[in-house]
Amino acid sequence: MTRFSGFAAFGLLLFQSLVTASPRPCLDGLCSVTRLNITSQQVARELGPLLSRNSSIFGPDDPRFASTTARYQQYQPPTIKMVVQPGCEADIPKIVKYSNANSIPFLTVNRAHGLTATLGKFTGMQIDMGMLRDITIQKGGSTAIFQGGAYDGQVIDYLWDKGYVTTTGSCACVGMLGPGLGGGHGRYQGFYGMISDNIVKLNVVLADGQAITVSEKSHPDLLWAMKGAGHNFGIVTSFELKIYPRLVDTWYYKNYLWKQDKLETMFTELNKLHLRANKTRELAVNYGTYGVNASISTTEAVIWWSFTYAGPQKDAQQYFDAFDKIPAEFVEDGNVPYSGIPDATGSGVDQPLCAKGFEHVHSTTYLDVWNVTSQRQIYDLFQQKITQQPLVAGSIIMLEDYSTIGVKAVDPKTSAFPWRERNLMTFVSPVLPVRFQADIFFISSVHAVNFPPNSSLDAFAAEWAKETLDLFNKGSGIPPSTYVNYAAGNEPIEQMYGTEPWRLQKLRSLKAQYDPSGRFNYYNPITPAKY
């Protein structure tokens, strides 16, 4: 009887919504009519009674709104009109159906660390997953079920205390599913592959509000797509992921700070280490930044570099002897539980790297090796730009090299993630005073121009990000490619989702099947959003 009453109430609500709709353009262009000026109070009155007791609906006049909608990326952010916090997974299909009936675009948010400027095209309702963070280790201890709001630091701490580990991103403040649906690089990928490689099952709400289970036995085609392009297809309310016994009690970390005159020597040694580390999964990641450290100099950028090893110092030291010979301004190291590694290496929940409220005008690419000549050009350009415009002196260039053994062991045809053969990553981010956050993986570079919101600096930052990316790509010797979770949003689709024609054809076919109206077109969409 209860179920029938709930269904009938929803049907009546849907009828009333359509009757009171006004014939104005839709907020997202996906229907002929919309309740264009619907308020959060109206939504609370209509949708609220259908949701669980712990759910919440509020708008900008609520004291919770500012903190709930605060974002890591303030460059071209989404416009949030109201927030709905589901109290249980069963609320989410109801929220989606209500939103569809009233033509209210919706955007699902966990920890609000999305970087891409495509999110700036969104205006509508934020579905906030912050109350859905339960973790349940399954009988036998080979998998665990995580709700959609679980985040990296929470997962790392919980599993470590229980004697387990799993594949997460490297930054403790970031949600699990944000990186995971785009592949998900992290410190354990040398052992077990990326986050997406370990997905067993996803509980997904589709664009029409239908709740389905996605696995090898149920919708296997969608499972393939969501392991690398998942942001395009649905809301994951919970997921089952493989977990593993922790193999060591401590990890060893070592952080160095060098002046720029050590750049050529350092990158020459890093290239040697990269070749050696290809056979050593315990050397999980090394990464670093160009940036200003006021304790060394307020005007000249320095090089900070961090290494982490899955095991004790006595086993790790052989890899660091060459770097110990390079005179450093500062060195720190230690043996800590894995749960302490984020804080020890600058990516903890409460560290500056995770700070919200700043613009990050950025560019990024994968690499195969560190081109020493290019690195000198990129550093010199960095120094030139922060001298020219001191307001962006908080910018960084992030350079990352993860172990790729576990990633390359997976057949590339088994998931939508297209870049298993890439080795390094870069992140270029010009910004006002703040240090940039990024999840670390194989050789990758990210340039982030970081600054408090200031539109007068946007053009300067964008030009710098592009110039740096051009230098990376010129020196790489490989076609440009982009980790979708680091994408700026202006890259060609092929650069994010792969150049193999069969990949894009399959993704577009599945997009047409599961999200024909483009409800999930706000995060680096496979197909252009309809506006």
C-alpha cells in the first residue's frame, strides 16, 4: 500500500508540474516547456515529501548553501540554483524524475573538484552526495561496497585500519568516483591498475531516472564505457570495488627542494629512474612542481620533488642515492603508514593543495620521457611570467610519474580508458597565490595558473597555459593526449577519449542509447552539449 501511495503521489506531482509549466525555453534546451522560475522552496514543498527523512533541499538563502556549493575550480564554474542532498540511494531516481518532469538540469557533485571549463555551461540543481559515504567490506574481504559520496582520504584511512588497501586517487580530498569514472590514476596503480580497472559493479541511475545494476553480467557494454568515460552516462549511487590485503606496514617518502640550477641534473636522473622503475611497482610515484617557496625566495621559482615507496627505507634507498648527491635546499623523509602518505607528500585533505575558491587556468598532457631541453624552456617561461605578473606567483607546474606496471597489464580493449601506454603527465596551472592540486600518475604534466577569482587575469593565464603546453608537446615526440579528469575542456574529443575510430564510435553509440537527451553533457561530453 505504501509503495502504491508513493507512486500515485509522484504521478499526481508530475501532472501538476506539467499543468503549471509555462511555455518558455528550457533551462537546458531539452524540452518545449519549463517551470523556468521555480524556486528551491517550491522544489522542497513538492519533491521533499517524496524523499527520505534525512534528505535536504535548499537554495542560496540557506546558510548551508555557500559551503555546499564551494568549488576547487572557480574558473568558469557551474551556476547552482539549488541543492538537493539525498539521504539514501533510493532518493536519487526520484530526484532525477522530478527534475526531468520540470526541465531542471541536474549536476551530481561529491567533493567539487572538477577542473574542466565545460562545467561552466551548467545552470540548475546540484545533487550533493555528501551524505552517502558508507563503506561495507564484503564477506571474504576481496571487495567492498562504497557509496557514491566516498572520498579518497576516507577510503584510504578506513581500509588501512581494517588491514586493506585499494586503488584511489592520490589526493585525499578528492571523491573516489570523480577520478574513477575517468580511469583513476593513483599510488597503487603499479600493483593493481587504476580505480576503474577494479570496478566489479556499479549501481547507476540513468538520465530517465531508471535505476540499474551495471556489471559484466548486466549491461556489460555500459560497464565498458563507464570505466574511462563514465561521467557521460549516469549517476553512480554506489559501487563494488576490489580491495587487497595491505602488504607492508609502512611506506617511505622523501621530499627534496632544489634551486633551478639543478634542473638539468635532476631530470637526467629522473629519466634514468623512470626506466628502472618500470620494473619496480613498489616505487609507486614520484612527482614535483615548479613554484615559489617564500622560505627560499619570494621571486625565483624552485623545484620541489617527492618520491614514495611501498616499503621501508632500507629497501627504497637504492633508488634515491643519485638524488642525494644533488645539493638540495631542503630534504625531509620518513617511514609512515600508507594512510599518512597524503599528508607527508602535500596532498592531504586539509593542505593548501586542496583549498577551494581559486581559479585554476590550466593545460595538461601525457608524455613518455622528460625532455630536459623542454623542461628548461618551460621553467624559464614560468619565471618570466611570474616576474611579469606577480599576482600569479602562486601558480605551479605539476609533473607526475606513476608506476605503470598494473595499468599496462590490463587489455586496453576492456575499458573506455584510452591511454594505457602513456608514461608521464603534466599539469600547467597559472593562478593567484595558492598551490595547485592534482592526482599523480605516470609521466604527466599539468600547468596550473592559480589565483583568487580575477577575470582581468584570465587572458594572461590562458595564454601562459597554452604557451607552456606547446613547449611540452613540441618536446614530447608523441601526439597530444589528455587525461580526461585533468582536461581544461577545450581539447578535441579524440585527445580525451582516444584516437582509435572504434572507441569513439562505440562511445557515441552507447551515449545515444543511454543518454539520448544529453542530461550528462556537462563534464567533457563525448557529444557536444545542446544549448
